Amino acid sequence: MNSRHNKSYFYLVLTTILSFYACNIFASAAETTPEIFIFDDRESQGNACARVVIEKIKENQIQGKRTVLGFATGSTPIFFYNAFIRMVKEDSIDLSTTITFNLDEYVGLPPNHSESYAYFMEEHLFCELAYPHYPLGFRREHIFLPQGMAKRYADLSTDEQQALKIQFGCTHVEDSLTSEEENWILQFRADQYESLIDTLGPIDIQILGIGTNGHIGFGEPGSSFTGTTMVVNLTENTRRDNARFFDNNIDFVPYQAITMGIGTILKAKSIILMANGANKAAIIAQTLSSPISEQLPATALRQHSSVSFFLDQYSAENLSLCEQ
Ligand code: GLP
């Protein structure tokens, strides 16, 4: 390469680097305003949310496209699931090609544990709307949740056993996994979950709740806005909040979870954040008005072009600017 070529090569590299940073600066600065809908009660909030999801499924069906949905757990979306079940049955909606991804799961709880999110989804949605109970229902092979149980070798799928063997270079003799093996397999699963979302997605509508510390999924304060599905440590605040599901005993609440990252959530085409109850009023107001910051994960939603907040009147009580 002569010196003239050297120079133009240098400028090419320089402009590429500069435009990369410019794009990122603009991307991180671009702020959008979520649409806000306020409802008298949880029932009308759940009905409205279910109607939006049903309309999207119908719209996609007319266009010959399948729908990909992102589901959440917690007490907030329960009325949504009730309404969704009712409307699907009333309108005989065909869900046989619809794909679902759940946001998160506790580490260490088997799917048959009453507080696992797999159990929650079964109880509140899939027991009613999965095939064959509902003949037009979700096919089991289209339902995806992160898997948080990896205590024993027997908890792993054949592919996972193979991957573990390749990684650790030996055949497993003990049934219980070491903590190093467990951590590795959980992150392996998290990476695979992300790839699956990329392959089958994008998610058309992601439903979210919100934690009192502003977490979405289990993306706790400090989570990167570009993070993908990962294993996370739960904060004391979240474990305390969720102790109500575990006999009010924080000691029973798992310390870790596998969750979509904030970056994963932001890849969805549209997002509906639901909140209800006065205990969410402060965090909802902060989410909408505080500076966008990784310390308040839900503020990441203000960098997405299609976000709606479905709030009951109590969670909206600290907002002065919102109208239904
Ligand atoms: C958990 C879940 C979140 C959920 C939050 C709020 O921490 N990981 O996805 O949004 O709880 O739960 P609730 O709706 O019960 O207030």
C-alpha cells in the first residue's frame, strides 16, 4: 500500500469510527413519548390490553403472518390473561401458529413449583388455551420460557448434556452439578434463548409489568440497555417485594433469575407496560419523567418508538399530564 492509499485508508477508518459513534450518540439521545392510557380498574385495563393483542393476531392472520408474543408474569397481567382467554374463545381465534416467549424465570425452581413462572403461565393461560384443551390453541412446541432449573445432570436436555461435556471435557459421573457447571449451563441456556428470539422473532407485542424499583423482566437497576438474555442476581428490594408469593418469607425467594435483557425487550416491535395499584404510582411517575438511566431500567422504554403504558387510576395518580 503506498502513502496515498495509506491516507485514504486512514480516512475511511476514521469516518467509519466517527459515524459509528455518531449513530450511537443519536440512538441513545433519541427520546420518544410513550402513549399513556388510564383505566378505572384492572378489569378494563386487562380487557383493553387483550383487545390490542387479539387485533394484532387477526391483522397478522389476514396478512398470512404468524404472531410472536412476549408474556409477563406477576399479579399485574392476570386480568389481561383472563380477558385474553375469554376473547380468544368468543372469537374462535386460531393460535396454532402463534409463538410465545416469556420474559423471565427464577433460577432453581422446577416448572412444577407453584411459584415458578412456568407454573404461573400454565395456571393463568396455557391450561385454558394450549392444544388440545383448546383445539385452536397454542402448540406446546411454540411456547418458550427460560429454564432455570439446573441442579442435577438429569435436569439438562440431551443437547445441554453434550454442551456441558464439550465445555468441561469429561463425562459426568456425579448427578449433581457443581456451581461452576450450573452457572455455565444457565448462561448457555440464556444465550440459546436469545438466539431463538432472534430466529423466530421479532416479538410483535411484548407485555411488561414493572417492579417497584423500576425493573422490567428481572432487569434490575444497573442493567445495560443493550443487555441480552442473561442470568442475574435479584436485588434485596425485589426479593422482599416478591416474598408475598413465598409465604411472606424472603428466605424462600430465589437469589437469581434468567431474564431477557433490556436490549432483548427493546427489540420487540411494540411494548405494552401494565401497572396497577398505588404502590406503583411513584415508580410510574419516575419512569416517565426522570432522566433516562440504567439505574431506572424502565426508562429505557422511552428510547423505543412504540410503547404504551396501560395504567389503572391508582398507579397513574402521580401523573398530572396524562389523559385517557
Ligand atoms: C416480578 C417479575 C416482573 C414483574 C414484577 C412486578 O419481579 N419478574 O416481570 O413485572 O414482578 O410484579 P407484580 O405485577 O406482581 O407487581
